[in-house]
Amino acid sequence: LMLSLLFSLCLSAFARESAVVLISDSIPEYQETAQAFVDSYKGQVQVFHLEGNKAKGMKIAQDLASDPPPAIFAIGAKAAYISTQQLSYIPCVYAMVHDPVKYGIYGDKVTGIADQPSAEVTLAQIRVFLPKVKKIGVFITDSSAVEGPSDAAQTAEAMGYEIEFIRLNSNSELRKQMSLLHKRVDAIWLMPDPSFITPENFHTLIMMANRNRLPVLTNSDLLTQAGSLFSVTPDRFGVGQQAANLVYEIYADRKDYGGMTFVPEVPRVTFNEQSQRILGLELEPFATGFIDDWIE
């Protein structure tokens, strides 16, 4: 009897420490985050690939429902949606999801890691690479989320910066504003806004910003590859490690973080050398140590 009880306790402890990883698509960013989770987690991990296929995701959900894991780490919107909608009774930590509420990714057992670094982290990088910047322009549209720019303005003021919001709703307005903006601000912070950041708008903005020696920073490494000076994004490995710690703390140690969203702890800086040359920007020698990826 004692041996049987001890065996049951061991199985229970083992189950509490196990976890499942669901990956939305087979892209390097997701794979790297998943691997960081596997390497960092303190218990057993099973990894499932949805490969962007909803039917496959539903089949995986059915299989997991027959033998529910204690916790799920969902990477990407598809995996997070499947987890929260089909397996809502299983605690879930998600990451790399833009606008989770829009996709129904929330709940009492759902904990998120935001897909953007904090305003404080982004502004700290501006201080490193653009120490002379004092006034920053931020574009907003009628459909822009209010919370992000508002929080950024408060953080910027506390750090000694001033944010000027520029409201736009057409490409012609963008050209008009960009023709004079370099006289009013020292840099542009292009916040995530799909309604504004179209290929046409981005091309116009970068072309005119470079012409007027106005640096553009973003929270997207893809936009830095396309021409912005630098980006500040969550570090993919850091997100995986952070998720592993959260899952273990929440579900193995029984801490209640359900319904909360955590800011990514580790930033990743991508820098565009060609844009740097166009702008005629000289970096302080110490600043290069803060750059993770160079784009030539």
C-alpha cells in the first residue's frame, strides 16, 4: 500500500511538471521560441506542429482532450486560438500573438506574453543610438489602438522625451506631413498599426524621412529590413525562456496569473547599416554592443 501511494505521488508530481507546446506555423521565429522553451523548462515537454492547418489543429486538440496536459504553451495566433477555444479548461501561456482579444484569445486560464516590448525598453534604445533626440513623432489614424500611443506618451514624458502625435488617414496627408515633419521632430517611432503601415505608406515615409535625415525606428525587424533605421522587438529565445518560467511558476507552483499579460523581458535590436549611411549617422563605439542583428 505504501509503495503504491508513493508511486501515485511520484506520477502526480511528474504530471504537474509536464507541458505541451503548440506551434502555429513552421517558421524560424516560432521554432526558435519553442526550442528555447524546451531547453529551459524544468519538466517533460511534448511539441505539436499545427503547420498552419486548422484541421490538423483540431485533431491535435481532440487528442489532447482525451489525455489533457497540465499546461500548454501556444506560439502564434492559430495555436493560441485552438488552445483557448477548444481546450479552455487547460491553463495556457501564449506568445507571439498580435491583438489577442481580436482573435478571442483570453480567459481565466490564459496568460500572455505581449508581442511588443515596453515603451520604456524602446525609448531606452533611442537613448543609446540617438542621444540627441528629444522630440519623437508618432503617426496615428482613426482606427489606431489608443492604449499603446497613450502609454508611450506618458512613459516618454517621464524619461524626458516629448511625443507629437500626427493624425493621418490618407497617403496624400502623409506626404504633406512628412514634407515638414523634420522641422518639428527629431525622429519617428512607427508603432504597429496595420491600417497605416501599408507598403505604399511605408515606402513614402522612408523615402521622405531619408531625404530629410529623419531616423525611423520600429517594433518590427521586417520593417527594419525594408528600410527603417532600427527596430526593438522581443528576443525570440528570451520569450521561450520567459514562457518556460511562467508555466512552471503558474502551474507547477500553483501561482495564479490567469488573465494577465506580461511584457517581454529581453529586447532584440536589429540595425540597418544602409539606412545609417543614408542618414549620415555615427554611432558611439559602446552602442554597437547593444545591436543583435545587422542588416547590410
